[in-house]
Amino acid sequence: MRSVPALQCRPARLADAPAYRRYVTECAEAGLPLYQVAQFDPDGWLQSLLDHAEGRNLPDGYLPATTYFALDGGEIIATLRLHHGDNETTRQWLGHIGYETRPSRRGEGAATVLLRWVQQQVLAAPVLISCDEDNLASRKVITAAGGVLLGRRFHPGDRRWLEMYQLAPRPQSMQQ
């Protein structure tokens, strides 16, 4: 892992739109499915993320979710979505947390920094987090944050196996 720059971690804002457009473009070009959809209207996608954080305009069955960014000099390096509440989808395969790292900045520890920041600043209770069973980098991020493996789950829609972890809040005194 390369040296981690001092990253600013915080909730997404509408003012992040120019940086978000660049982030979406890079992620879509790298083949990340979520961003292949978002690339057609990144400003509208960002607005929908902000709406979802407020519980507005949620698709049927969706929980409110807050999006957080790790930024380096105004550029988005990693994103994390925290779903609030609990439902069958969250318990079975989605988990409460989903995250990605900008493809050109993978291996620098940005996802680890952002996940730990959310543990310290946002989480009040344990949450579920999942990753593809073959995603070794994500597994490393989750276990470095103290994630406890609960087991494997099959995601029928994507036809793949996931690992489900429980992740507890992390008091600031536990920083490493």
C-alpha cells in the first residue's frame, strides 16, 4: 500500500458536482456498474444521492442512505454509502455500507481511511458490510477496520457469492 495522503472525509455536497463528474467518468470507464449508469447524468445522480440521504425520492424498498467522500485537494478519491435502517435486502446481501475507490488511486488506503472515519464519526451501532468473496482488497479493508466475518451469502441477481461482515463503531481512541 502506498502512502495515504491527508484526506478530508465528509458527507457529499451539491458543490462537489465538478469533482463528482470526474470521479464518475473514471469509475465508468473502469467498468464499475453503478457508475456506468451515473455517467449519463452525474449531476442528477449526485442530487439523487443527496435526496436519498434526506429520505426523499427513494425507490420502492430502498432505505435512506448518506454518501460520504474522501477528498484529496478537492478530488474525490473514495465514496461510501451508509444505509440507515434495516430491511431484508440489507440483511441478506447488500449490507449497510457500500464503497468504491477511484481506480487510479487504488492501493493508497483511501477506502480504509474513509471506512474508519465513518466508524469513528458516524456509526452508533454495529452494521453489516459485504464484499464479493473474490475481492481481496475489499476484504482487507473490512478486516483492517475490525470487520467480523458472519458467513457467505449467494446474491441471486448478480449470481455471485458475497462475504457478509459485522462492523462495529470505532471510538477515536482506537485509531491506528
